[in-house]
Amino acid sequence: MIADQAPPDLVAARGRLRELFGYDDFRGHQADVVARVLAGRSTLAVMPTGAGKSLTYQLPATMMAGTCVVVSPLIALMHDQLRSARANGIRAATLTSQDSDWRETQDAFRRAELDLLYVAPERASQPAFRDFLSAAPLCLFAVDEAHCVSEWGHDFRPDYRQLRPLMDAFAGVPRLALTATADARTREDVRAQLGIPADGMVLAGFDRPNIRYTLHHRDNPVRQISDLMRAAPGAGIVYVPTRRKAEELAVKLEQATGRVVRPYHAGLEPETRAANQSAFVSSEDMVVVATVAFGMGIDKPDVRFVAHAGVPKSIESYYQETGRAGRDGDPAQAVMLWGAGDFAQARQRLSEVPEDRRGGERARLDALAALVETPGCRRAVLLRHFGEDPPQKCGNCDNCLEAPGVIDATETARKLLSAVFRTGQSFGMGHLQKVLTGAEDDRVRQRGHDRLSVFGIVDGEEARLLQPLARVLQARGALIANEHGGLALGGDARAILKGEAPVVIAVPPKQGKGRRRSDSAPNPVGDPLFDALRELRRELAIEAQVPPYVVFHDATLREMAATRPSSLTELGRIAGVGTRKLEAYGDRFLTVIRQH
Ligand code: ADP
Ligand code: ZN
């Protein structure tokens, strides 16, 4: 066993892991980080969402003498963490403007009775806070969302710059910086800004293997998302580009599915917004239709799907937004519904972008276009974008699961572009299709388009390619739509016309494909014991005023239903059942198991 060779601290840590969290072993790079922290070595941990970053300081904090100061940028996040930590029996507190128990917290800290003390960066940087911290021993500074310290990161927060002087004032206390999103340049900067040695980086991959990526042309978003909601019965987020769409789609999805669906956007009354968000966090199956204003500061682990009803801003934001699905490690879905119009609009907006930023913005769009167009593995495209070298196939994306046929459509593309050119670059696809297929049509005749060389040069089978081809050409910018849908040539259209640039497209899926039932909900359907366990979890969550996942994750309930433990000892062996939760809830769960 590895445990025999591990340093003693890590052996003790495994025991603690079982006792506090009910997990048998560390996941991924957690053990590396915990070992470094226990050895007092400062560390920058870059681990994807859902990897279990919080455990890497929560656990050592309970094993080392002194309090761990956790710097976290959002009050909502801190309170989430606080609830989960306390539910596991960890002595934690927050000092925020929303807390009324400041005195108790300060007293507990001074008496060295706190494992974790959460504060916001703006408080941490105040001199008074430094004096306060001197009153009791510290074991660790944990800096969450550490990319906020870097101007290269996507979320720079000046207050993070004040953390260095604070930590320098406690020279002997090790530092642990954590982030899920940092490219190479940001990582180096974070390390330098926070004073973490060059050998102090633990870098896990970006991959989120439990998320299944599906990208599909948007033909009927209400039907497509209702289908997804049926296949993924848990909580979900649907991202839309505008407030109006958030309102409209929420109503339509609620009507179509009978599920609770709420909008979320910056235009709602603050109370409504807060109410919708907290209802979502506490729910097992609510769906929120939101603008990108939603998501920061929510680390609900049991989000089963994230859908995009339009093309996101960039691959970075796509990855961050879809990353909110499946933090608990259970299967989850990321579905993007894209339209050629999304790309057309985005490319039109390029002209409003200042000259010096235009190239970068165009590259962003090209990267997104490559993702939606690829007939290959979606995950591979995503991971390569983040500088990794992934396998060719992941086995858990739409294209890996059902490989689309691939066709060299260069000739058809040349015919289409040529028709666009010869008709004067102002007609939409409907008209162009009629011209290309040689349709008997008054408008075509009136314009004299039946006399063009491109009239009737596309036959039946090939005609099926025209629509998907037009989408692909718009996504890559070779066709540009005006506000009336009229198409003009752009991008590499000329190179395609000259036969210098090939156009390879995925064969359009047959109707009905993609409706396959998904396995994004591994929860047993119609198992009375599992349902009863969930019911009990709901009751306990309401009693304790916490979201159900704080009581137990679905995976823990599934294991209970499958193994039917009959004693506290057996129950305590299930993953996710630590000592504290066993004591608090064990008897009630055993009773339910006995009754079924
Ligand atoms: P992150 O902050 O990296 O996004 P979290 O700290 O929120 O991730 O953890 C994600 C989920 O993984 C949590 O629900 C946590 O309980 C679970 N988890 C963490 N470590 C382990 C482990 N070693 N074994 C099983 N589950 C774990
Ligand atoms: Zn794949």
C-alpha cells in the first residue's frame, strides 16, 4: 500500500480525511498539496473546479496548531464554505459585513479555538486586522481565487495586492494560493505577487472528465432545452445573451416541462435576484435562465447541466461557465446551442472594437468557430486551447460518442460562394438555395438569376449540404450576414473560391439524432429507498437551514441505497459520511433504510 511509504503526516491526514469528510482517499493532486501544507511549504495550487481545492486547507487546518486565515473574494462563497465546513465538524467562522457574531468570532480566535477564519481581501488588508491576527497563533494563509492578484488574470482585484504585506508580517506562516483558472503568465505573476517559491507550484490538468460536451445547431431552443431537462432531471443553468431572453425562455421552459424555472439577470430587483439565487442553491431540481451575471460565487456542487442558448464570449468564458456543472464529480452535461447568426453578429461587432484589440477579438471568435465546427473530439479542442496535449478522443463528448460523418464540401462551398457573388452579395439563403437548385420561382426569374451560370448547379444530395455549409461558412467568417440576412463574402471566401482553402464539414445528423437518453443522472429511478433517503435529506436540510447537498451528496445517498448499511459502523464506511454527520444524522438514515 502507498500509505506505508507516505510521510507520517500524510498517513495522519488520511485518517483525518476519513474522520472529518468520510472519504477514503485524496483525489488527484490533493495529496501533494496537503503534504506541502503540512510540511509548512508555501504553495500555488492550480486545480480545476470540482477538484476539491477547499479540502486542501480545511483538512490541514484541523491538524496544525493555530488558525488558518482564508481570504476569499465573495461573501456568498464564504458563507457556503462555512456551512459545509461546520457540517463536517470543523471550527470555522467568517468576519464579514453580513455577520452579527463578530464578538464571538474574535473571542474564539483569541482563545485559539478556530480552525478556519474567512475574511474578504479588503478587510485582510487593513492595519487593524494585522494587529488582531497577532493576538493568536496562525497555521496558514489560504488565498482563494488567487488569480485575482494578477492583472493578467481575468478578474483583477486591487485589494489582493495588499495581501503580500500582511503575509510578510507573519513570516513563519506558510501560504497556500488556489485557483482554477490561470494561464502560464498569470501563474508566474500570482507566484511572484504572493511570494511563493518557484518550486511551489502544484499544477493539475484542466480536464473535467465527468462533463459531457455537446454542441448543436440551434433550431428550436425551447424543445432542445426541454429535452435536455428531461434527460438531466437535476438543477441546471441556461445562459442566454440578454435579459429579455432570460425572462422569455424561463416562462416557455416552465410551460414546456412543468419544472420550476426562474430568470436571473442584472435588471431584476435585488430582492428577487437574491431570492432566485438562494432558491436555486437550496434546490435539487430548479433551473435558472440567466445572463452571465449569474454564477460567480455559487459553488453548488450538484448542478447537473449548463446550457448555452447562444454562443458565449470566448472559450475561456465557455469553460468557466460550463465548469459550474458537476462539481460533485457525478455525470453532468454542457450543451451549447449555436446559430450562424451569433457568429454573424459577433463578427459585425468587430468593426466597433478599437483597432489594436481587433486581432485578438477575431482570434477569440475563430477559436469558438473551430470548436463548434470540429467533427473531432470537443474536449481535445478545449484542452489544447489551454495548452494541454490531450488524447485524440475522450469518449465523453457528442462527437466521440457518435462520430459524425465528415465530408469534403469544398466544391459545394465554391458553388455557394460563387452564387453569393454573382447575385450581388445581398440575398439570403432561401433565395440562394432556389438559384443553386434551379427552382421554378418568380422572384428568381424576375431578377434574371435563372440565367446565371450558377443556376441549377446543385443537385438533390448535395442540396442537403447547403444549409449546414452556410452555417459553417458564417461561423468561420467566409460569409457575412447583414441585418436582413443577406449574405456577402468575407474572411477566406476568396481563397475557398480559388480552391486554395478546403472546407470540411460534419455531415448533418439525421432528424431525431441527439435525442438519445443521457446518463447524466446516475441516480436510480423509481427506487423507493433512494427516494426516501432524499426525502429525509430534504427534511434535515430544512431543519438545519442548509442546502440538501450540505447534509449529503447524491453519491452518498446512492451508496446507502445500494449497500443498505444496518449499523452506524457500516454507515460510517460510506464515502461522504464523516464522524460529525454520522453522529448528527446516522440514526435517522438507518431508520429509513430499515423501513424499506
Ligand atoms: P473546488 O473548490 O476545487 O471547485 P470543492 O472544494 O468545492 O472543489 O470540492 C468539490 C467537491 O468534491 C466537494 O463536494 C467535495 O466534497 C468533493 N471532494 C473533495 N475531495 C474529495 C475526495 N478526496 N474524495 C471525494 N470527494 C471529494
Ligand atoms: Zn471527445
